[in-house]
Amino acid sequence: MRKIILLSVVFILSLLKVCARSMSDFQPAKHAGTRFDPIPALDGYADTKLGNFYEDKAIVRIGVSGVLRGNDVLQVVDPLSLMFEKTEPKNEVAIVYVYVSNIKDLTGKDEPISISSSSFKVVDSRYSQKPNTTFIIMQELLDTEIYEGGEAEGWIPCEAPKGEPFYLLLGDKWFVLDANSNPFEQL
């Protein structure tokens, strides 16, 4: 029983450590955030325009603190919720912790911008892009609508190639994630 309580306390403290950051802890990224110069986790933030097919609705700032992959996902996700997520044999489930803020409403109507895991695209190391359709039931998923000046943070679940770097794409900004960008180890 003591071992379970101790593990629970360590788990909760680890989550608090990840979530203790805010967007103000990030500096502008040293990388351009392009396909040829992607932003590594914790390198900094980047601004991008988001909207729909017809118009840009907001300028959004994003920072990525890290990724958990494979069995490390079980630090945060209940194994039962992974039971229904079927990945391709060469892939694994990954969860990425991101911070977002709505810097500027471009509509002039004070409308919020919706941001969730489906707002992101996953690109493998061979530059093959797929929509992010991974669905996991877990605490602190990023699924929000934020008005100008608002901030949010949370996990983005995705499917990534086992043991290979991959890219997370929001708007026109590229973030590179690999096995060495564990948010628990870096924060």
C-alpha cells in the first residue's frame, strides 16, 4: 500500500513539474520553425496564423515542452484508454505537451480560436504528413477555445514512427520531437 501511495505522489509531482511552466517561460525560438529548420522542444515559441480555408482568424503562439513515447506514455495515460487506439505495427503512441496563446484576433469580431489535437498535423522523418486522428481518453488534453489574450496548455496525442524523430505541425510552424525530448526529464 505504501508503495502505491509513494508512486502516486511521484506521479502527481511529475505532472505538476510539467504543468508548472507557462507561455511566459518560453523565449522566441532560435529556429525558424520551417521544415528545414524546425523548432526542438523547449527551444522557444513561434507565432503562426490559424483559421479555416477562407480566412485567417488569429495569430497563435505555441511552445512545446516535450514528448512521451511508447511505454513512457503510461506515466500519464491509463493503459485501458490505449486499448482501443490501434497503431500501425511500425508506429507508437506519443503524447506532446504544448502551450498556446491567442496573440491577436484577426476577425475583428472578438471570436475565440479553437485548438485541439486535430488542429495539428503529424509528419514523419520521410516528410509524409498525416492528419492527427489519435484519440486517447486522458486528463489535460488540449481541447480549447481561446480569445485574444487567452492561454491554454495540454497534451496532444499522436501516432509516431517507433524510435524515429517526427514533426508536429501547427499552421506553418514545424516542431521536431525525438526520444530525447521527454518533458519530465527537461523541466
